[in-house]
Amino acid sequence: MSKEKPSIPKGTRDFGPAIVVKRNYIFGVIKRTFEKFGYLPLETPAMEQLSVLTGKYGEEGDQLIFKILNSGDFLSKTSAEDIAKGSKHVTRKISEKALRYDLTVPFARFVVMNRNEITFPFKRYQIQPVWRADRPQKGRYREFYQCDADVVGTNSLLCEAEIVQMIDEVLSTLGLKDFTIKINHRGVLAGIAEAIGEKGREADICVAIDKLDKIGAEGVRKELLERGISAEAVSKLEPLYDLAGSNEEKLEQLQALLGETAEGQRGLKDLREVWTYLAQLGSYALTTENPSGQPRLMLDVTLARGLSYYTGCIFEVKVNNVSMGSISGGGRYDNLTGMFGMPGVSGVGFSFGVDRIYDVLEELELFPNSSQVGTRVLIVQFDKESELYALPVLQKLRDAGIAAELYPEAAKLKKQLGYADQKNIPFALLIGSEEMASGKLKLRDMQAGEQRELTIDEIITQLTLSPA
Amino acid sequence: MSKEKPSIPKGTRDFGPAIVVKRNYIFGVIKRTFEKFGYLPLETPAMEQLSVLTGKYGEEGDQLIFKILNSGDFLSKTSAEDIAKGSKHVTRKISEKALRYDLTVPFARFVVMNRNEITFPFKRYQIQPVWRADRPQKGRYREFYQCDADVVGTNSLLCEAEIVQMIDEVLSTLGLKDFTIKINHRGVLAGIAEAIGEKGREADICVAIDKLDKIGAEGVRKELLERGISAEAVSKLEPLYDLAGSNEEKLEQLQALLGETAEGQRGLKDLREVWTYLAQLGSYALTTENPSGQPRLMLDVTLARGLSYYTGCIFEVKVNNVSMGSISGGGRYDNLTGMFGMPGVSGVGFSFGVDRIYDVLEELELFPNSSQVGTRVLIVQFDKESELYALPVLQKLRDAGIAAELYPEAAKLKKQLGYADQKNIPFALLIGSEEMASGKLKLRDMQAGEQRELTIDEIITQLTLSPA
């Protein structure tokens, strides 16, 4: 047995009780919203066949997949020749399983494996950790949770409208008051490329304008030229960076610009339909005013996001006046399961970045003051006699559904109250000889420092009525 | 990209929505009970340093740990000499991380790493998957959840009494009506060994009598003799297999037998104290009658359970009249963190076997009829006009907190109702031209097949009042 001081792998984290409770609060809000919109939970194993994951995330992604060593005498399948060929070659010989890299490929794999049992449209959400052998740095972990919702098997744009609603509802419920849901469409981007005379070049254009926030218009111009976009096209593109006016006005300006392109038309038609759905649903995102003046929902033609994958509407969410990347995003795709030889499964999905949302709620102090869980009252133990008296009191509290503890030893009062403080227990119950004689127990409000003498029934009433 | 039919690794499982919902129901009951007793959640990373896990589970256990291949050019640290020494030697050169094997070692590691921040007694629960490279077979998985609660830093036997209460409350809340919580004590086992003239041999004795259920008294006798226990000692031992009478009577018989042994005395004293706590708490386990006649709480001196680890009370729970191994178990230990060079951390813990509990609830049909989550009402879509009318209705339902969906396309009625059936949605809402004109919408009870015409407000009232 090693006696060295133990540690955890770089890029991983322990979540102690206080943090788990806060994270679960976020997960709870997200789950309840997903379920209100008809999404149901799916869980897939942490381990996937390596062959299921390989080739799905590009060359670079393949390198970042955590591979699991075969058990037993794994070298028995390798020859000296194999070894000589190097690590990459040997990996396939000594590893058949790997940790999932995201939730999308396992979802696609699940849909393909269960195609005959699934009723479409299939709405699933999935909240599970993923693992990436990335270099750990601030805000980037090797083990972190993803939080995805997807509906596959329908082309209805009601799904896109409901995604806007779900994002709005989750973030509003969490107490955020100033955020912008940016929306764009792959067809609009293709139409723009065509309209500026660079048809089919939208991938290059998007990679460049995706950096607009970071490197500015001048930087984007430089990159576009380097990527072989003509100076004339770039000049035609630039006015789009800050399309003025309301979403409706933007749609009209784009109509004038993209009216002739089939892809542009498709994009604008879809976007208008999403707006119609939202209007008919009375969406709060359409009517809520952000304090910053930024719109709650904004058509943003510079939003590019993962072009290789998405084919229709795309989303991204930014909290205004907080220095933090996007906290949610997603889009529509044509072909979820083609990678496994099952064509024609289209859908739309999005995800929340829980680590970022956590940091935003901390920064804005939006976590509820006292948590929903955790002990509500600690009974202090003075001696064997008070312990004996306290036991049925403890049981009465728990029977009333109140989380309660009796300190398990007759330690010093200071130590016991310190325990309550550390655990954020809002009340302590002190039962000395006087209290036992009178039946009036001392209930101490830990925050206010005040004590009241109450019967156990009065205490139960008070703790049941006061907010958790 | 591979087009072969994808699969999941042997011994792992996908959990589709219906199963996740049922599993979450079990987890929810367990969590609420743990929290009511003051236990708070901890989460540790799936990946631990290999050095943290190695040597903690014995030679055999080390083989069953899933090791993670180092990223990048992992072979660069190995020489031809290393390779020649074989897989076991090479493992240490190409793997530094591994998947956790249980929740106890990560908990011990957490306590050691955070010893200065933790307030003791520290009550934590942890519900997370673990991984074992075991040969998969029926009921044995390579990825499965463990569900542990431990309190460390106190010797109070109140903790043991509360464990009995938590087991009783969880299983009762889940609807189980006939189960037995078996309890024994390491000191009693040591005392028995001494009393029959085989002092210090309790490990051998326990390994043998642990098999009593499987191989019977004759088989146990044979094994004991093979292990070098004298025939005389075995004959003295055998009357203990079926100690008659109530728990109180058993304690008295044991008192007569073990009265002279220090360890036996310690065990009996502890057990009596647990009983005193339970009596004073008014424990239901003491007063509830199992339909089968088996006691709810039973002192069982043949209960042996993981002797190398436990030092005080030990527990195991069996559902009566169901062919299934123990569904919960645990015990007190002296030295949680000694493996990491931190002595003196004693505690007591237990865990629930969620896969087994799931199977028992299925077998006894104890899962609630309709789940707490999932869509409550599906609005059927006939055409564009009905869709337009339905959208604000949908919003009204959701605003009232009712999980609702509008079928996203005007598919055939049969298909839409089939979707509701598949998803176990209890109500369908049909809005045709007549309904739009009158404002009286058709609410169809999917199970009963009955339809009623109601206004949207009446529908909300009904769905809010009727149990989920």
C-alpha cells in the first residue's frame, strides 16, 4: 500500500457537498424544463467500443479520446513488428474500448441500435460526463458534464421554436435577467456566400467571421483574403456584420440581398416560420426586454457554429455584461446516423454548458440563499440524559419530513454549533435539564443568533412553514 | 467511417427513458432518505490515479481495474526490455489513470486530501457508476452504480441505529413489505471463535459459515474441517446456526456463551446499545411485522460479510420470498484512510444494490403505475389551422406546469395516438374545427379510451388535480 499523499488526475475534480447541491440545482431546473417539453432521459455507458468513436471527431479528436487498455495479457496480440510501428498502430491492438467523447455519437449509436423499438419523433435528453484528453487549463477539464436535448425524426420548425423557449425558460428560472439567444441559419450563410460571388465557400467564410468577436472586422478581412475570398466579396460581406434594426428589419434586408439564392430563401423561410411559432406561442423571448437593451432573441448572420454538422437553424446563447463564452448552443442537422449507415435521420438539438452556467450564477450571486437539501435542524447533545430525551424528538422531526440530525456525541457546545455552521444548518435545538422539565425546547436561529422556547409541535410547524 | 452495425461493450447497458425514469425513482427515494438523516452528496471523478487504486482490492482486484492508456506516444516510455517482461510490467509504463472500482477508496482519498477542510463527523453519500473488468454474466455488469452512505469521525452507535432506520425507510417507501435486516458484530464472531477454542480463527470460520445458505450445515462442517478447525470446535459451533427465539433471547444465549471473551463482550454491548437507540427512536423495524413471519430486524450470528475490512456491527438485507441476493449491506470499520497514511478515521457505512432493487420492484410490480415525469398530455395536430389554434393552448398547459407536447406534424391520427401510447402519455387533446368553434376541446383518457369535452381551463384544473 502506497503511503504517498494521494491526488486526482489533472483536469478532473471532486465535487464536495456544497458544490454538488448547487450543480444539482442547475441540473434540476434543466431537467424539469426538458420534461415539460416532452423530452425524456437517456443514459448510455461511459465506455463505448473504440470503433464506434474513432473517425467521428476528426484526426485531432481521435487523439483526444481516452482509450481503455484491454484487460488481461493485452500484449499477447501484439508482435515486435506491431511495437516497431509505434503507439498509434499499437493502440488498436491493445485497446478496444474508450470513454465517450461527447453525447451525440452515443445518441446516434443508440438510435441505430434501437431503430425498430423507437417511436419517432424521438425526444431525448442526456446529462452525463464526457472525457477528453485535452491539455487541462482554466475552465477546460478532462472530465466534464454535457447536457444535451435532441429531437430526431421530424423536420417541424416547432422544435426550433421550442428550443428558444426552453433556453429562455431555463435561464430565466435560474434567475438570469440579461441574456441573448442568437439565431442564424445555414441556408442564410450559404446564400450570403452565393450572393457575394463566392458560392460554396461558406465554410471558409464562416470560420473567419466566427472570429469576429475576437479579432474584429479587420482581422476577419485579413483571414478571408488569406483563405482566397476575393476583396470584392469581402467588401460586399462587411455590411452584414452589423445589420441594423429589429429582427424583422434584418429579415427584410436579407430578403433583398439573398432573394435570388435558393439556399438563402430556404434559410429565411425557416427563420420566419420559427418567428411565427414563437409569436403564436406568446414566447417571452419575443416580448421580454433585457436591461442592457440587447434583444432577448436576435438574428445574427455572423453566427457560424460547427458548420460541418449543422444544416438548418443554429443557436448560441450569451449572457450580457458577463465575461464568459456561450452557455448554450445547438442547431439542426440532416443526418445524425449516417456515420453508422442509417440515412435519413434528421433532427435538431442543443446543449447547456453547465460549468459555465455555474460560474455565471456564482458571479451574479444567483444561487438560492439556502439550499433545498441539507439538514434543517441539528439537535445538540449535552449528556446521556439529553440524548435519550432527544431521540424521540429527532424521530418526530423526521416523521414530519424535516431533515434532522442529533449530534452523535456529547462534544463541547462550540464544536457542535461549529458543525451546524459548517454544514449550513439553519437551526440548532438545545435541550438541557430545564427544557426537559418544561417541554419547551430552545430553537436557535443560527444566522440571526436568536433563541426561542417552543414545544416540539410548534417547532415542527415553524420548520414546515418556513422556506427551505 | 465504419458502416458496420454499432454495438456497446459487453457488460454495459443503455438505459432508455422508461428505465431511467424507474431508476431515478429509486435513486430519488434513497437520496431523500439519506438527506433526511443529514447525509450530503459527494461526487468524485470517474478517473483516479492508478496508484490510488492499486493494492487496495487485493491481487485479484488489481486485475479487474480498468486502466486508461496514456495519451499521445505512450510507447515512448517503454523499452524492448519492458515489453519482454510482459503485460503486467508494461501496464505501469503506459497507464497512469484508471476507472474507479468502488466508491470507498475514492471516498478515503477525498477525506485524506481534504482533511483540513472537512468538519467531522462527516456524513456523505455517493451515487455513481463504478467499473470492473469482471467476466460479464447475468446480473453482473462491467459498469454499474453503487449507492453508498458513510459517516466517519464518530464511534457513536446512533449511526448504526440510523442505518437500520434508513434501510427500513428506503425499502418501505419503495413499497417492500417483507424484508429482513440482518445484523451481527465482528466482536461476536471473534468471541465465538475464542469460545469454541479457536481464538483468532474467525476469518476461516466466517468464510465457511458465510456459505451456510448455499451449501448447508454439512457443507460448512466439511469446509471448516478442511480449514483446520477441530471437530470439537465445529460441534460447539453448530448449535449457533439456528439460535432460536427473539433477538433479546438470542442476545441472552450469546451472553452465556461469550460472557468470558473480551471481544464477545464488546460485540454484545454494542448490539444492545443499537437496540436501545432503536427502541428510543420508536423504530418501525422493531415493531413492524413481516407478512412472512420473518422478523424485520434480526440478529444473525452466521452473518459474516467482508471480515477483512469491518471491525464492529455488520448489516445485510434480504427480501423475503424473492430469489435474490442481499440488496443492501455494510458495517463499521476502524481505519478508512490508513491506506493513505492517515490513521484513526473510523466510521460506518452501507450501500444499496440498485440493480437488484430494480429487479425486485419489477418482479413484485411495485413501480408506481404512472411515472412522476413524462408528458401528461399530447395535443393532436390535424392541419395547419388546428396547429395554429393549438399553440397558445400548449403554452397555457406548460405555464400551468403541465408537461405537454404538440405532435409536430399533421400525421395520421393513429400514428399520433400510437406516439402517445408508446410514451405512456395519459391524455390526448383533440382539436378539430367543431372544437375550435365551440372552445370545448376533446380530452381523451388514453387508458380508458373515454373522451370528454372541456374548456382549456377545465382541462388544466383536471390535469393539475389528477395524480401524476
